[in-house]
Amino acid sequence: MRKKIIIGGLVLAVFFVLSLSFGKKDSTANQASNINPKVAAQKAALEKKQIEQYRQKYSLDEANTAYNDFMIQAKEGIVVDAENGKVLYEKDAHVPLPPASITKILTGTIALETYDMNQKLTVSKHAANMEAYNMSTRAGEKLKVEDIMHGLFMISANDAAVILAEGIDGNEKTFMALMNEKIKLLDLKNTTFKNPSGLDEPGHESSAYDISKITYYALRSHPEILKYMGDKDPYSIAKTDDNDAHYWPGHVSLTMRTYPEMLGAKTGFTDNARNTFIGVAQKQEHKFIFVFMGSDRGNEDAHALLNYGLTHIE
């Protein structure tokens, strides 16, 4: 009899705990379903207005686009007039592909919108352990955003991308939310970013068209980004009480170092993505953007798109 009472008591206790658990879940679900419809409608209307504002300011014009499948070896490419958004050339530019480190064009843009360049960010163990390219940072260092931005663009440093992404609240989630919110505002149909560096990850993809549109937005809203994309000279970070000394000999892009028309560049490469590239160049003060993705002949494709822009820009 006593055993039956004990067993019965245990059953009742388990039932009580489960009831509380399910009740809590139901309460949470009810709270989620009780969002004020008026507030939700106002939020949706504001978001729609912002998207329309972005569309008016940052849309690209594909009305007179030339196509030549054999001009570049890359799977896709595009040339865009940076002054008016006209697409001058494209090859399969709307196909989603892994972008590799040209992802960092958006990482750097969000950093410009988020941080003061003199602000110092702390290097986490996770950031310090990022694979090359990197700035050889050490966990615990505190580096100025200005220096991190040079590392991000000049040597495509993966630790730089993570330091920037973790700088808001110690993890990447908030920064990645800002990146994907910008993707939504720019109405990028083929872009989803899972990380700030561009390392291969399932679902992390973009297209040459979308990358060129991000670059177009960056140049129009934050022209100072070319300060970091276009620095060819050796760069050093002096040792302080907060950080070690760091140095790199210049920009990693051969195209950037070779052609005087180049104003800025962002390189990318992984075994999966192959070579990817963003170039910003000018002809008589007239800027243009060119992008390619999925290339096994990066330098030649960069030269071909650069020459196309120089020939066809008005």
C-alpha cells in the first residue's frame, strides 16, 4: 500500500511539473500572438518606406546592359557606373554563389555606420584564432577601429572582421542582424550572409549584382571607405599598453598595385568560391565598379573588366 502511495505521489509531482512547463510555453505563445496590431502595422509601414527610399537612391539600372559570355572566365561578372548606377556589362550576375571575402564590403560599411574610428575594440580568443589572412592579433588586445578597417580591406583579415562583428555586445549576432537588415533595405534578392568574414558556410551566398549594389551604396553613403580599400602603402600599428605592434607590406591585390586607375579593391578566395573580386576605378574623375565571382583566372578577369569600364564609361 505504501509503495502505491509513493508511486502515486511521484506521478502527481511529474504531472504538476509538466503542467507548469506547458503552461509557461502557452503563456509565451500567447504573448507572441498578442502583439499590438497597430504597432505591427506602423513598423511594417516604416520598413516599407525605408525600402522605398533605398530603392530610389541606390537602385541599379540594367536597361542598356551589354552581355558577353566569353569576355571573362569567371562564372559571373558586372561593371557598374558608380555615378548613376547604370549597369554597363554583366554576365550571369544574378546567380547566387559563395562570395568569399568580398563579403567584407558590407562588414566594413556597417562598421562605418556603427563605430567611431578612434574607438577601441577588444580582441576575443575566437577572433585571434581566425585562419589566415589575419592581422596576427592576440586575445585581449585593444585595437582602434581605424586600424582594424585597414586590416579588413588591405589584407582581407578574417580576425579584423570578427573583431568588428563582436564589438557591439561581445558576439556576432547583433552585428550580423545589422548586416542582414541592410541586405533587406537594399532589396538584395540573392544575398544571405551567415558570417562577417566570408568564410564558406552553408547558405552564405550572394551574386555579382548584389555585391556591386552594396558597393554602390557604400560609395554613395560612405565615400571614405576608399581610404581603406585603396591604401597601397605598407601599414603599421604601433605597440602600446593595449596592443602589440602589427605590420603588413601593402594591399594584397595585384590589380590594385598595378593599375593607376584603381581607387580601391577587395579580394576574396576560398577553395569553394574560387577567386572573387570588387574593384573601384576611375576615368577622368568618373568612378565605376566591377565585380566578378567564381574565377580561376582572377588577375586576367580583373584586367578585362577594368579595361571594359575604362573603354565604355562616358
